[in-house]
Amino acid sequence: MTPNSPDSLAATVPDGALLALPPDNSLPSVALARALVRRGAKRLRLLGVPVSGFATDLLIGAGCVAEIQTSAASLGEAGFAPRFSAALKAGSITLRDATCPAIHSMLQAAEKGIPFMALRGIIGSDILANRPDWKVVPNPMGDGVSDPIVLLPALSPDVALIHGVMADEAGNIWVGRRRELATVAHASKRVLATVERMVKGDMLEDEKLAPGCISGTYIEAVAVAERGAWPVALLDEYGFDAAHVAEYARMAKTEAGFAEYLDRYVLTQQAQAAE
Amino acid sequence: MDMTIKLEERLAATLARLILDPAAPPARHIAVGAASPIPAAACWLVKKQGHPVRLSLLHKRTGNPFSEGSRELFDLTGQGRIDLFFLGGGQIDGQANLNLVGTGEWPGKSVRFPGSFGSAYMYFMTPRTILFREEHSARVLVQKVDNISAPGVSEPGVFRRGTAQALVTGKCVFAFHPDRARFSLASIHPGETVDSIRAATGFDFDVADDVPQTPDPTEAELALLRGPICDEMLETYPEFCARVFDRKLAA
């Protein structure tokens, strides 16, 4: 059997899929985002869990994205996300703004298999005014007329892309304390994961490792991609490559510069072989 | 010790004094979000001065305070376990409405900012919020924000634990009065006047007859900021520490 690669996993993501991506500080699989660019994915609908970073900007710049739902998009210390901003200005993507706990709550509703979750706050924000799918009702556990509260529909992504530290022979992946990844894995129809390395055995048999695992129940396929979160950080494994992200931010200011970035770091044989 | 005070040091010390304001609800647990080195320095200053406060720094890559993922911050805040949070905005108006989405028509057709993050929730659910924006200009401090990420005050009957306590900028400190949804000038940083603040501010605010100057950080505060606080911040904010404290993480 040929082992999986980021490119073989990316080949299974259909155009138009609703794709959940964690932000730069929470184990996104940038390797899979690069593989989706190489496969020329189209009309993807991205979900920032709960915000969006480098991988999202890369996919937007490469023309893979039709829609995005997120609570914010940025490159952190390197500033605004340039291709996200440009696509928004050009009208080539549809943006649905949210707020972080709303995205967590919508995924938690899907995780529990219930139609909605309630969330405090938000009332009086223009986010709500632009979300016809979010409803305000009087607290049904109160007197039934006062105490307005927001209801958010369950949200089940088609595919979640995450990068774990390691995977074992039982198909479990280890993500440490970033438990929002477990929520998105539970809520998504499919999870495709890249990892730094494979380990023997079953991590769920190890009391110290088990709490940082996502059970293989939820994981469809795993591919090894060393430094698969690069240029963003991976827990205590490696830091954020600020110089590279600053270089990206500079190049991606223009479409031509972005194309050059793709040629140099995403589309070449070496870039593919390195994944 | 070099007693030349950098603006960042003055702002950190000013924020620390607001955190310790005895008139405000107690700050036992403070959370600090992304890209907030000056508020983070202020919180460390409070802690290193010996005040019992728990600091949860959201963007700590190693040793992150949350073991249930980033959702845990919002769950804690929902229960009222986070006492104080810092927010800013691309635009902030005279009623303390925050705009983090952008200018022009929704969702920021003119200039898009990154987005609202958790502001539409945190602003309601935290007993107090300190607003911080170093740039003090009529572009940022506007009469009315173009889009509301998070409202400064809410209608009666809408669940809300607190509002802004104050707005700290590179020029002054404003106090916020939720009863009348207005700011008043609380103190002016050195080099500024009431007139220079008015000229740089797009919204109306109240001014008392005698507005004090923002006090300088003390020698002890400066020593803490430049020493042990810089040590704590080097991993998360390397560029800030290099620029302000002239210190780099050992390779």
C-alpha cells in the first residue's frame, strides 16, 4: 500500500467543500493547504476555527476559495492578511463575519447532535444584523418574554484539516492541550490530518498521552508531513517563522508577487517532495 | 538607571494603575489576547508588584494557560470568572462602540480590518474592559463607528456584566461613564493639552476644570518593566522587547 501524502489526502477533498481550518496558533495543516493549492481546488468554503491565518490567505490567493466564515483574518505580527483583503475588495469571495465563541458554539452544537446552541453577548453588534441564520429569542427558561439571547445553528464542516504532533498505529493523533481541535474533529464529517511523525502502538493505552489525543474514531486519514505547520508554530516542537511570514506578507501584496511566492514555495517539485 | 521614559513604559504603568483602581471591581483573573504587548506588560507589572492576580495569556505557545483549547477562555468568561479583559478597535467612538471589521459599508468595503475576534462576547461578559489604542487620531477615535463589532452600552434587559472602564491612548486617559454613554478626560500625558487632545479626537467628551497630567512610571516600575517583565515577555513578544527594552532572546 502506498503511504498517504498531503497530496493524496488533498485529492480526496471535493471542490466546494466546507473546510474547517484552525488558526496559526492552533495546529493548522499548512501542508494540506499547500497540497490543495497544487491540486487546484475550487470554490472551497473556509471556516476559521475561530479565526483565520496564513493557510487561509494562501488558499484565497490561489483562487481556491469562494466563501469564508471567520471571526478575524490576519498574519499576526506580520499584519493584515493581504490576499484576503484583496479578494474582499475585488468581491471575489463572500465573507460571513462571526465572533470567536459563536464559532466554537456552532461546532459544539454539531458535536452534540443538537440543532442549536445559545450564547450570551452579540446583541447590538452589526455581526448579528448581518447573520440572518442567527436568531434572538427570549430566554425560554426565564419568564419567556424578557432576557433576549442569541441562538446559533449547528455547523458541521465537510472536512477538517489539522496538523498533529504524532499519529499511532490505531489512527489516533496527538494534539496536546489544543482541545478545540477535538471539538472540530467531533463536529466535522471527515478529518484529514498530517503529523510530524508516526509512533508505534495505541496512545489511548497511555494515561499521560490519552488526554491530548483525538481518537481515531474521528480521523479518516493521516499523512506524515514533517514541519507540516510551517511557517506557523507547532506547540513546543518549533516556533513561528516570523521572517518567512514577513517575506510572504511582502510578496503577497501584489498578485504577481503572490504568484512568485507560490512558484518558489508551493508548486515546485522540491516543495512537494519536502511535504 | 536610564530615566528616559519610553511611551510604551508610560502606557504600561498607566494601565497597571487602572487595573488596581480601588473604585473598580476586583481583578483577580485577567486574560490578555493576541498582539497586546503593552496590556500584557501592565498585567505583569501588577503581578510583579506582589498583587495576587492570575494572568492568562492567550497566545503563550508553550505552557498555554488553557488545557481545554481556546474555547475555555469564553466558557470562563461566560461564567464570570474572567474579571478584566482588554479590547481595542480600528475605530472607537464616543459611546465606546468598537469597530474591528472595517470602514465603509459592511463588512468593511472601504478598509477591512482583521475582524471582531471575541469582542462581541467579551465586552458583555467581563465585569470590566480597559480599551487600549496607542494611535490617538480623528481616524481612530470617531464620532460614530462605521460598523459595530461590539456595542459600548446595551439596551435595558440585555444581559451585560460590564462596560469599558477607561480608554487609554498614546495621548491621554479617558474614563467611560456608561450611565450617560460618554467619555471624560481623566488625565493627559506629558506634552499634550486639552486643546491638542480635542484636535486629535473625533468624538465629543467631557472635560473637568482641572485635568491632571498622567503620572510618570516610578523608578521601581521602570526597573520591573525592563528586567523581570521583559524576561517573561521575550518568547511571546520578541519584536516588542527588542524595540522597547533593547533585549533579544538568547539564541
